[in-house]
Amino acid sequence: MSKRLPCLPNFIHDAPIFVFLGNNQWTLEFIVIFGLILSFSEIIFFAGYLIQNILKQVKTNKISQKTYRMQKNFIFVLIAQVTIPSILLMGPGSYMVLAALGDYYNQAMNNIVIVTVSCHGFVSTVVMITVHRPYREAVLNFWRLKLKNLKVGERSPSGSVFLIVKKK
């Protein structure tokens, strides 16, 4: 281990803990490839099924043009909601696979990967609120009411003081 990771402190080399790690490099690659195939096949299946079902209903006049437009808009929004956070994970995922294949270790890059992946939930939430109008309106109304009810210098229940500046 000292050849691969020469900068480790002595307390790690002298630790009384033993961790057994199999040396089968293909396990990680198999899990990643299987996960990618499973994820993309599910996305393609469900998106294809939804689109086929909507087109079938339009052809048989079971839904109106307005409903068709609403469902079409919903599918595009759903695709955006899935695609944007997935793009966020592509960079760290690619680095992890290439680092594992190349037997490469860089603590700074590992930290960046962890921080980027940990932002996935936040980005997913922001995208969901941004692309879905009902969620967006509910959040905006919530913040408008919250800010409207506070006066200058008034303390919120958390003890913070807010200063609200209104444009005229």
C-alpha cells in the first residue's frame, strides 16, 4: 500500500484494524455497467410506453387536444427532470470508472466527486421546482407570504432578523 499511496500518515499504517478487500477489479466495472444498462433500459421502456399510450389515445379520440398538449408537456418536463441531474452524475461516474480501471488515486479528485454527487439531491429538487409549474407556484407563494408577514426588524421564530426592502 505504501507504494500506491505514499503520502498516508503513520497512524493509518499502524492501525489495529484489518480490512479485507478482494482484488477482483472487474466487480466494480460489472456493477457500474449493469446499473447503467438497467437504468437506461427502464428509462427507454417507460418513456416509450408513455408516448405510445398517449399517441394511441389521440388516434382513437379518447383524449382531447388540450389533454394531449398537457401530457406532451408533462413528458418533456419529466425528461428534463431526469436528464439534468443525470448529467450532473456523468462526470463523477466517468472519473470513478476510469480511476478504477487505471488504478489511479487522487484524494482531491475523490473529494470533488463526493461533493458533486452529494449535490445531486439539491439539483434534483431545484429542477423539479423549476420545471413543474404547480410546485414552482407553491414555493413562490410560500416565500411571498412568509416575507410579506415579516416586518422590518421583526424576529422570525428561529431568532433571525430579516430586513425586507420593497421596490416602489
